[in-house]
Amino acid sequence: MTIKDQLKQAELMFNHIDKLVNSGKIQEAYELIQNENPPQSWIIELPSIAQKGETFKTIKLELMEAVMRRIFGKCEVNHIEPPIISQDKSGYASATVVVGVKTYVLGTTNPIVLSGVATEVVNSIKLLPLATPKASSMAVKNAIKQVGRLLGKYLNNENEELELPIEDKPSIEDQTEAVTQGIITAKTINDLKSWR
């Protein structure tokens, strides 16, 4: 199904939003966007990285951008901050990207910028060229989701609180290595006293 076909499935809702905006009922239009579930055909399920064997629901970025353009007339990336790259001692690397997505307030020509942030983790620093664009796309999606339920804001926490995965307790070897590194990096007695 094409993006155009998917947009047609919500044309009645889009027309209702247009009528509210044209009659000056801007708050009601925003409430509709905030409270209306996306059509089922917009939703895709992907495998969860955080919870093996589980899936999460999302909407394709291209569709989210098309919905924003249909409702607000504009949706474009206003700015992308340089990625923040980090690597831990086990070789895992991450790219964190912050973006601003420019759109307009309904019924006006006043621009607003929605901020989004995302981090993508890879098991080797050599894979960062793949992680950075993915983090950028996820940051754009996170910015757009702020608009409301129609754009997927509550897809994965309808029935339960959003749970972050809990890491297993570090092994004795990892704890020993951490203590050793703490002692090596300490430069003063106060460093040793404050180190945990």
C-alpha cells in the first residue's frame, strides 16, 4: 500500500480537522490530533532490540512526514546537531542525534520547531556510519510523535507503563575490572574516597 493510499484512509478525519481550523476551533483540532488513534493500516510491528522475542508498534517515517504535511502544510528537518559519539570499554559504540523538525501552528503562519533525540548503539565503532543516520531518523520520528496519538505517541504504552530494560547484575569479573580501573584513574586520595 502506498503512502497516498494510507493517507486516503484518514481523509474523513483530515477533512474534519480542516473544518475545525477553518471555523477557528484550533484547540478542538489539536485535541482531535492528540486523542485520535492512527488507522490500523498505518501501524507496523518490528522486533524489539531491548526485549528479545517482543515487538513494538510504530509508523513509518515517510508516512508520519506525509501526515504532518497534510495537516500542517509543512514538515521539514530544521536542523540536526552534530552526533555525540561514545564507546564503552567492551567496544560498544553509540551515536546520539538531536534534531529540530519545523512545522506550523494550525491556522497561522507561525513556525514551531519540535525537538527529537535518539541514540543508536552498535557493537563496533566501525558500524557508526550506519548508526548515525538511523539515530537521525529515529530522532525525527520522536519529534513528530509529540504532536499526538494520531502520529503514534502512545502506540507502545496504551495498556501498561513503558518499561525500560533492566541490565543483568555485572559479573564478579566486571566488578573487579571496574575497581581496578577506578584505582588506576584515581589521582588523589579524595578521588579514591569518592570513587564507587
